[in-house]
Amino acid sequence: MIPLFKFFSKSEHVQDEEPVLVDMHSHLLPGLDDGSESIEDSIILIKEFVAMGYTKLICTPHIMGDFYKNTPENIFEKLTLLRNAVENAGINIQLDAAAEYYLDEWFMDKLENKENLLTFGGGQYLLFETSYINSSAYFDEAVLKIKSLGIFPVIAHPERYTYLYQSFDKVTEMYNKGVLFQLNINSLSGYYSRASQEFSKRMIEHNMISFIGSDCHGIRHIEALKKSRATKIYKKLLQSPLLNNSLL
């Protein structure tokens, strides 16, 4: 396993407002979850990302045991269709796919059986989420199992988990266990809530953010993304040791 400390050397990774070229959390593969519903919708969204300067998009459809039972097979089938559509439309952008796993018993079974997990960054990172309101009894075990596979666990949008709001110590504990944090850019403008906005600022002040993502599900998120990327806190965030551009 690659030493975690490698990725947190401030001398190596502090950026001087370097633009983020890679979005590593989106729901652009059509018809797989609550994101894009069609190839046509996906193309509209991708054109917006290109206009904002992105050069690579990693699509991360939901995988949930009780609802979105996506598999590597159907995810990569849709990725191929979308790549072909993008090429036919003459759009210059890289497309890749991973997944956003929901931390449930189904996911724990996948970890236990060492199934084909959808990772990103050349197999280095795995994106997962929890309930927004309740902590997961599986959390510590899942983190250990992911790390035992030589993969870095990346928790999606921790600033949106209300169960963390009462104790920043819980966030610090996650961070110290080697969990990488992915923040939703739209949290910076208060798109989700004022609480998630303030929580985002606190994590940024503590230099805890490793990845930022759009978590784009539709055109409503694009409009909010433009607003969020214009905030002062976003400019500050770009000076953090972000790993997005290492995914090119």
C-alpha cells in the first residue's frame, strides 16, 4: 500500500489557485440512478463542464443494496455509449467511471468477498457515502477493509452529514484514520444548507480536503456550480493540497 503521508506533503501539493481540471464525482451516466436521464441530457451537461475548463470527468453512479443495484458491467456499458456520443459530438474531454458506494451491508459483503470494486485514480481510491442523518455501525470496519485492499477510502461530501455537526472531533477522528475527504463544490455557496456551508469552511480551515467534486445530477447543479466556483472560499480551497489534477 502506498504510504498515506506521500499525499499530504504540503511542500509538494500546496497550489497557487491552480484550476481544477478533473471532476471526480458526478452522475452523468444516463439512466443508472437519480442523475442524468438520457444521453442527450448528459451531452448538455458535459458541454457545460468543458466550458468551465474541465478536461476529465469521472462518473460515479450510486451503488446501493436496496435501490441502485448497479454493477461494473452495466456502468461500463453506459460509459462506452456516452464516450461514443461525446466523440460523435466533437467534444474534447476524457470520460471515466467509478462508483459512489453506499455504506450498507451489501457493500460490506463486497468488501469481504473482495469483489470487483469500482475505484478511480488507477485503483488507488474508492468513493463511498453514508446516511445523511445517522452514522454507520459499519464505518470503522469498512475503512479497515478498504485500506487492507491497498485502496484509500474517500468519503463523499462529509459536510452534508448532519450527524457530524455536533462534534467536529468525529471528523478529526475520521481524518486521522486515513479517510480522505471529498467536498461538494456547491456546499460553498450554501446550496444544500447554511450548516453544510459553515461545516465546509471549517474543514477547509483545517486543511482536510483532498478532493472536490460537482456531484452533478442535472442542470440545476451546473448553475449552482458556476456560482459556487466564484466564491472567495473556493479560491481559498484551490490553495489546499487537492488531488484532483493527479487523476489526469
